[in-house]
Amino acid sequence: MALREVLKWPSIEQVNIIELDPAIIELAKNQAALVKFNQNAFDDPRVVIQYGDAFKTVPQLSEQFDIIIADFPDPDEVAIAKLYSKGFYQQLRSRLAPHGIIVTQASSPFFAPKVIACITKTIAATGLTAAPYTVNIPSFGPWGFVIAAARPLTFDTPELPISTQFLTSELLPTLFVMAKDITDTDVDINQLSNPVIVPYQSNPRWSVY
């Protein structure tokens, strides 16, 4: 469904997907309900699929990208935490066009508030301008994301260039207003050698979820 939304933008020339598990793509391409929901997004000729571990594959890429979307599982173990490390974000930045934008999911700001703060601080350590934001997702509740770019970020726009059900130009800037109880600056940068994000993700609040 994320691919479906990306393809709505008329300026998109190509979408490169790095996926670890081929079965996930096959399911999205062939399971009737998913095909209906994603509107046959994987049949779009602009979509290029590459199978592999993103941590190993990204350094091998030669292209630069205008938009990089990092949608990984929550960093609740060391094997996944590497995808939220300063070293990996530096690899992503090397593949980012000068005017480009990176965005990543950043777990639940309620259940794991230190995670979104850690990701923001870690991305900023690569020299990018990073801004956290939250969106209320019906199946997840409030969810965190971090967007980053090599230039100052502004979110005021007179109108959105595509049709949307939820987002409006007036609402967009408010997503970046973080509530006080989910703003935590007492965090360390997540490093390959020191995956602090794992204990940040393992907040006891999850026990009531």
C-alpha cells in the first residue's frame, strides 16, 4: 500500500524496492485481497525489485535517489538495530541526491519514546537536518517517523499535488508538533558498536499493549 501511494505522484520516474523476502512480494502481487488494496502496484512498469539485505545492498548501489523510504521492523534486536545505526544512515546519505529526502518509520512514540528521539539524533549526526513527526494510524495508534534532508526542512505548502483522504496542507505542519511527554533528548546515538536503540525499544510500556 505504501507503493500504491508513492506511485500516485506524477513526477515518479522509477521506484526501486529492496526486499529481503521474495515471498512477501509474491503475496503482494498475487493474493487477491492485497492486490485489490494495493491496486496492482507491483505491475507498474516503474517498479524495480531487488532482493537482498538492505544493510548489504545499499553500499553496492551506484544510483542516487530523490527519495529514500526506510520501512524496517522495530529495532528490538541487534540484527535489526544495524538498520537504524549511524553507519547505515551514512550509507543512505551517500545515495541521496543533493535535494533529496530520507524518511524512516520510528516506532511508537508512546510505547518507546526514546526510539524516535534516538533515530532523530542518529540521523542528525550524519549532517542531515532531521525532524520527527507523528501520525495516528488506526491499527497502530500514534506512530513515529523521522524525515531528513541536507537542506533546511519546511512543511508549509499552499496545496497538495495529489488527492488524499487524510492529509491537508493545513494539517501537514502540525504533524511535527511533538507532545511534551514523548519528547526525550536524553538519548545516545545508535552505533553498530553500541546498539542503544534496542533497550530503548524494549520499554516496559509494551507489556500493556
